[in-house]
Amino acid sequence: MKHFLALVAAAMISVGAFAQLPDGSIAPDWTATDISGNEHNLYALLDSGYQVIIDFSATWCGPCWNYHTSGVLETLYEEYGPNGTNEIRVFFIEGDDTTTLDDLYGTGTSTTGDWTAGTEYPIIDNGGNIFADYACTYYPTIYTICPSRVLTESSQVSVAEHAAIFQASDCQAATLAMDPALLSYNGDVLVCGDAPATLSVELQNMGLDILTSCTIKAFDGGSEIASTDWGGSIETYGIETVVVGDVAFDAVPDLYFEISSGDENADNNSTTGSLALSPESTTYLQVRITTDNWPTETGWVIADDAGNEDASVAVGSLTTADTPFTWDVGLPSTGCYTFTMFDAYGDGLYASQWGNYTDGTAGVYSMDGETEVGMVWFYDGASGVEFDVTSAGMEAATVASVGTLNATHDVRMFPNPTTGNTNLEFTTTQAGMATLEVYNLIGERVMFRTLGNLPAGTNRAAVDFTSMDAGIYLVNVNAGGETTTLRVTKQ
């Protein structure tokens, strides 16, 4: 069981930098009935001007119980809730639907105590759907949600630290008539080749009047690069994506956005954005990964800009810990591609956090024959960066020289016809890169595989037609610029 001892000791710490809803996200709405039979709706409370604190916990969770019994949330509710200054609402949401009502009352088999004792704020049972909507992956997860719907993961902090979050000026209810605000940049984050980037932002109405127009400008450093005069209709706290412009860049920009039309509050009129330009590579790549102590969690895929997978290693395929692996990948053509790496647990290759383990590394390298000509992407688990999914773009701008591998006419597949699994065998005169493509009779490519940087001589590969419809397929063996084609019948 992955990291079990460390997980117990670490008190359910985060399992992925991208797993939880990040600060600044819009909180999903929910309606739920508490164990006393009272119904609550999140957005109705926010529209009434309240800040809402949610404690996602589970009755079996020791760290949850420790924070629950610390009295922090109870004190917050007493001082700032309905019987105090009436600023906030607090909810306990049991996020594990396998637990029971008896567990909440401390009499079940999966509980650390009576969660209802001394708890004046509402308790909601069977809140697994809400827990999932908030992309939560660990207990306790504690959020503070502002009237604007914007959330912050406030975590297990003190009463004073909670108050500093919900009493901050940017977490208050709307009071001005005209107050357009820029929440965040949500345009393109990666562009490839000469393609322009679509620059867009989230516009929110923080005013009491319906927002019907405003002017938004985009800047690269101090230079204006795009502008739009937006028009529409956004009610209070409503949000709309506004495209400011499509702009091509020769270098990585320093993006800044600003509402330039007048309103009653200029403090929320700007936001920044990040945009990366895909590094160039050849059509021959090497993926190099040194696994950590949990290799089965790691996988990766390279896909073209249409989403077609050109090479991949499935999560669960790697079984050797602390071991370097190298894969040769021949891309079928120049163009834009994305390398995506997965970690099933969500901690990337940052293994040293769990004890005396070695951090892993990963990289994608552009190759010309046996020569490394550029690094497309690199990650070091020792950086402390965690992820469950991370991606990097690249532009295959040049066709790689991968040797002079030449395929003879001795290319065959057997059995042929086949009911599913078949074998490819071919002979090469020199070492080099080879790929396999399969097309149906209407010209659609239904399979692409990198066969690797092969030695001279006879080479073999297993090919699986199981998922394909019955019919005739054309199989292309590509080697060093030469292609040999043969017909295969799937029965």
C-alpha cells in the first residue's frame, strides 16, 4: 500500500499539487440537508453576504478529529456566526459516504468519537458528492468561500488566521453599484509554431448593478498588445470569459490585463497571466525517466495536436524502483506535440518526503542520431514539486537524422489473416530508428508505434489488431526514410 506508514504519520497531507481546487477557483454550488433536517444552499448564503467555511472531514480520520476537538471552528461560529457578529457560516461535511450516522454520533465502528457533541454549527452527512465536486483528495480539507464565490483553502489554522481570510477586503460582499473585476487569466498557456495565442480573462461583476460594458486591455510588459470593448449582461457575482485578442509572440511574454474603463473600485481591475512557447525539437525524441520507490505509479504519453497518441507507457507498466529507463520515440511528422506524464498517487517523483527514499527524475530530449541536440522538458523530484498530471508542449520543427536503417523486402506478418494478435518480422541492414503505421482502406491512421532505435539484422514486434473491425489494413514499416507496405486481413 503506497506510502501507508508515511501517510499515517503525515496526517493526510496533500497528495497532488493539481488535485484540490486551487485558491482563486469558483466554488461549486451545493444544496444539502443537515442531520437536524435543515436545508442549506451555498450560493443563497453567499448572496446574503456571508462568508462560508467548509470542513470536509471523515469520522475515521484522526487529524480531522484533532482539529475538530481543538475548538477552532466552534469558536469561529460562536464569535462570528449567527449569534456573534453574523459574518460567517460554518459547515462540517462528512465526505466519506461509507460511514454511518452512528459513526457521527461516536457509536459506530468507523469513528474516533462523537462529532456532534458540542458542535453548534450544521453537520452534513453523506457529502461525498460535494467532496468530489471540490476535487478533494484528503481529509481534512478546509475551505473559506467569499460572497464572490472565490475560495481559499484555509486549512487547519487558528481562529485569528481564519478571521484574517474572511475579513480581508477582497472577501467582502458587493457594496458598490459599478464594480467590474478581473479574476484570472484563462487563455492559452502554451502555443506552438507561429500560431497566435488567444488571450482571455474571467470578468466578474462585483457591483450591485448589472454590468453591461467595460474596456479590457492586454499588455506585454509595458506595451499594449490587444484591447476589447466588451458588452453584455452580468448580474452581481456573475462571471464571463472575455477574449481580449489573438496575438502571436516571438518570445515568452509578460502578460498583464487591466480594466481601463471607469468604475468605483480600481483595486480589482487587473490580473496577470502566463504563456509558454513550445520549444523546438527534432522528430526523434528520447524520454528518460528514473523511477522513484513507487514505479508503478508512473506513466506517460506523447500525442499530436489532434490528440492522437504516438507513444506511451501506461501507468502500472514500470515495476523496477530507482531505475533509469529510456524510450526512443520517432514522431511521424513535423508539427506540434504534447508530452504528458502521470503519477497515480499525485506526489510526482518527490519520494524523499516519505522517508529515506531517492527522488526520481524525468526528461524529454531532442535527438539527432545518437546525439542529444536539446532538452525539451526536465523535472527533478528533489525540487519538491508534486503532480498527478503534468504536461509540456513541443514543436517538432526538423526531421531527425536517425541513421541509415534500411529495410529489405523481407517484411512479413504472421499469422495473416489474423484474429487479433500477430507478429511483424523484418530485416534491416544497419541500426537506426523504425516506426509502424496501420491504415484502414479509407485512409485513416488507426495505429502508430515507435519500434525504437533498432540494431541491424532481423527484428520482431508483436502487433495487436484485437480492437479493430474485421477488414483489410495497410501496414507501413518506416525505416530511415524508406517505407515498406504490406496488407493484413483482420478476421
